[in-house]
Amino acid sequence: MLTGAAEAIIRCLHAEGVNRAYGIASGKLMPLMKALAGANDLRFIGVRHEGAAALMAAGHAAGTGRIAVALGELGPGGGNLVSGVASAFSNNLPMLVLTSGNPGHASRPARGMLMELDLVSLFAPITKRSEVVLDGRRIPEMMHAAFRTALSGRPGPVHLNIPADILAASFPYRETAFAAPDTYRPLSPQLPNEAQLELATEILSEARRPLIVAGGGAIAAGASVAACRLAEELGAALVPTQMGIGAMASDHPAFIGHGGVIGGPALMRAVTQADAVLLLGCRVSSWFWGPEGPLFSPEARIVQVDTDPEQIGRIVSISCGINADARAVAEVLLDRVRGRHTDPGWLSGLAAEHGLGPAGRAGLPRGLRAASRHAPFRGHGKTARRGRRLAGLKGRTTMPALQLYHGTTSVCSQKVRLGLAEIGLDYESHLIDLQKGEQFAPDYLRLNPDAVVPTLVDDGLVVVESSLILEYLDRRHNGGRLMPSDPAAEMTARHWLLRCLGIHAAINTLTFSTVMRDKILASKSAEEIGADIAKMPDPIAGLKRQDLLDRGLASAHVDQALRVLDRAMRDMDAQLSRDTWLSGAGFGIADIALAAYFDRIDRLGFAGLWQDRPRIAAWLDGIRARDSHGPAIADFIPAEAAAAMRAGGAGHWPQLRDRWEERH
């Protein structure tokens, strides 16, 4: 009896208990769509773009542990699946990808048919298996192989391309072709051998500072309960990876953070100081790397458990490798480990450090920038929240998305706040009192070793340098809309971003040779000033600061600053004669980048520097009229401070004006 190829596919899916298929009902896939319509226990969910279908199938596997189907039409329809399939491959998520193809007689070899694309080769690097069905009679066999590959060892996506003529045809299948899964793939978990278990038991039982890292393999195996009980038995800390989130509750006594380098100081200390580590279904991704590679101590004895033998020992040197199911291993180890040699303060110290967040950051290896789920810097307690109120952190395993460390009157901080306001992004604010030297606090130096503001932390990623922060925010959170779309205008905007370094140095010179010089000399002794300068990480910047404080406007650095500003304003004036904004016809990233610098010149009372260039004055007025200016700049400068700054600058303006006029 003949059976349609599409019906054969559905029968194979039924046998595996597949209950979801995602895609677009279209063209060459119609025979399969018709078969799906009669499969009441296999739900088809239509999407508007195939990319969503693959991501939904990956999400289905991540959320339920069950394999799903992603469907794509021949050519670009199948190509649209790539991003979601690649995500599933990277995250070890099983998926069956079915694509249609042109009829074999007209496309092998290729003859330039409509939407012809070699999908088998396209998917090969991002799947465990990518094949084309050349004979419809082999569909059950190839479906079985696809499930066997997708669900065994390291799970992942498998791709089958089915030509349209085969998908629409019928073939004489034997009933035995639609056998139960246990006839073509192992259903019971991989079990460890005795020698491996004995060695692992010895390593963990003798540990004084044990750590368990639960990865995606622990989740897939259902090892959560056994892992938590094993941690309790050993007195071990337990850390879920990004893919292992959910392996334990965040209020469990052994939980000290998740995700590797973004997990906070307690997690980082555990990773770098543990003397025995159980990697349970964890491949040691770059979340656990530092500048020189994996962060685990070279002296640590590492036990790695994974169903994929190729992952064992691939990233870290191991003392014991176990190619087996994570749950099976954890349950056996739980029965075998007895007693503990754990240091009494190991877990309690980590737990306290995790609860305190930033209090325990001192002592981390220098150069490691781990962002805590708590605010990594307390400073003088002036932590404020701009925009929406953030929910309490208790019970959370993630940190607020955007955290900004900034100074009230710092021009670089002002320009980043201006960008945040223009994009409309909320952020958690951490004010750094530069006058009190809080930028030199060890906690902050671990975020920004240059001891400058601002610093942005976005979901654990640390971004420094104000112009880079602006571009990052625009690309990451705004679709790049602040950058001109025209290539020539984009190059002009990027040119201004590069020039910000020189302009910033010039503004810094004018500020510290005038108003800031007066304030520092009036409030600090020579010894205190020397101590502050000695803390500056850049010795050249320290020498410049000392010269400005010693000589004021007589410093040679002032001449260089005036040269930079003269050229910058000349070029600004020329561009503003052609365009309304420095970013072109529309307000954009170049205007945001330069606005704070010229706002500072005006607040110092030095706007006479552009008295012959009224277009610059009009440009600055236009920026100040925008809704973003108040929340970003004006609101951070109290009226009395603004008045004091202008009055202080007024006393220096005659001397500065004379030096400026000498250049013209």
C-alpha cells in the first residue's frame, strides 16, 4: 500500500511524541501542511517570518525539554531559519529543521531554478546533521537518524531537505518502518563506569573548597534536585551557568550567583579559589573565562561530566572525565560521598559575600571586572534611580539592565546622560563624587581602571569611554538611529566622535586652569593635592594636572587647548553653514557627543570664544531647547553651583580672552 511522503513524516513525528511545528504555510510545503492539518495532536503554529519559527522551536526545547519542528520553504524561506537554528546549535537545543527543495530532476545539478539555494550546505555548519532526501522510500530511515542525532550526546538541531517531487509523492512503506523510538535510538541515560565514579568520589570527598557548576546538561537531564542535595552533602557552593539557570532556587543556601563573570564577587571568588570543581553538564563557555582563558585555579581538581565526549577536557584540564548523564552521575555521587573536609568558612563566607554584594569585591584578581547582581559600588550612598523605579533585587538572579556610574558635572557623564535621554532609556544611577576621590575606590577601579567617569554596565557588560558608550547605546538599544544612514554623513559623524578626545582634553584644560584650580587650591594643601595626583593611573595626565594647578592660564597646555578649540569651532561653523546639525539634516550622535563640551564653555563664562561664529551659539541654543537637556545636564547642576561656576570663570575671562585674541 502506498503512503504519501508527507504522511510518513507525520507518523515519524507521532512516534517521537512531537507536538509542535512552527513555520509558514507556503508553496512546496503544502503536502506537509495538508498532512499536518489531519494531525490533531501535532499543533502547527504559523509565523510571519521563518526566523521566528526557528527561535520558537528552540524556545520550545529550552522550556519543555522536547524536540519541535521548524519549517522553511526552499530558497530564502529556508535561509531565514538560520539565526534560530544557529542559536539552538550554540545552546545544545534539539530541533528538527525540515525544508523543501526544487524537484530533483531540475536542480541536481543546479540549473538556476527560481529560489534555488543549497540549503544542505548552508545548514551544515550550524547543525549536527544536514542532508537531502534523494529517495522517498528512505524517509522513515532518515527521520530516525535525525532524531537519533538530535537527541543523543550533545543535543542539537538536525536538518532534512526534501525535494518537492518527493514530498508530493507516495511510496510503499512497510509498517515496521514506523517503529517505536527504542528500536532505533537509546532511551536510557548514559551511565558512568565504576573507575570514574570512584575517582570523582575521592576528589569531591577530600575537597576543602568544593564548587559545583550546573550547566545546560544538568537542566536537560533533570539533575537539579540531585545537584542541590550533593551541594548540601559536600558543603559546596553551587553555581548555575547561563544555560543552567533554574537548576536551583536563587534563595538556596548554596547559591552564590549565576552566569560566570557577571555573577558577582562571591561567584568569582569561588571559581578562582575552589580546590575541587564538579562541572555538571557544563562545557565551560567564555562566561567563565578571563583575559588568559578559564578562571579556575590551576591547582583545582576538576571533574567534568558530559554526554558529549568531545567536550570533556576541551577547555580546561581535568582530573576526572565522565562521559555520562548528569543526573545519573549526581545521584550516584550523592549516595557515595560521606562526611566532608570543607573549610568551615568556605560556603558561609561566600554566602555572606553574595548577600552583601559589593562589600566583598576587594581581593578579586586584578583586572577581572565582574558586575554583581547588586550595585558594585556603594560610594557615599548617593545611589539614585532615574526613570522607572526598579523592582527589589531579593530573589533575582539578574541585575538591572543599565547601570551608569557618573559624575554630576563631568562633561563626559553629561554627554552619556544626554544620549540616554534622547533614546529614552531608564538606568540605575550611581553618582561618583570626584572631589572626594571616589573614582579611586578599589571597587570602582575594578570597573574602570583609568579612574574616570562615566562607566556603563549593561547586563554585566562593562563599557567605558563616553563616545564608545554613546555608540554602543545607539546600536544596542536604539537600532542605530542616532547615526546618520547616509554613508558620507556617517563618516562625518564618526569624525566628530574621534575628535572628541582632543576637544575633551581642551575643555579639561580650561576647567582645571581656572575655576577648578581656584577651588582645589582653596580647599586642599599641597600635600593633599600631591596625594590626589599620585593616585591618577595615567602619570602623564598627572603631570598635566600639576602644571595646570601650578601655572593656571600661563600653562603651555592652555595654548594647545585654544588651538584645538579654534580648529574645532572653525570646522563646526563650516558644517553648520550647510546643515542644521553636526550629524547632518537631523539631530544625532555627533551633536550629542559635542553638546556637553560647549555647554561647559558657556557655563564657565567663556562663550566669547565663538562671538564671531553665531551659528555655534544657535546650535547650542537648539540643543538646550530639547527635552533631553534638562534631565541630562541642567538638572544635575544646582542654581548656586551654576552661578558660582560662571562667577569664577568671569574672573579669568579677561586673561583668557587676551590669549585667544593673540591667535587671531
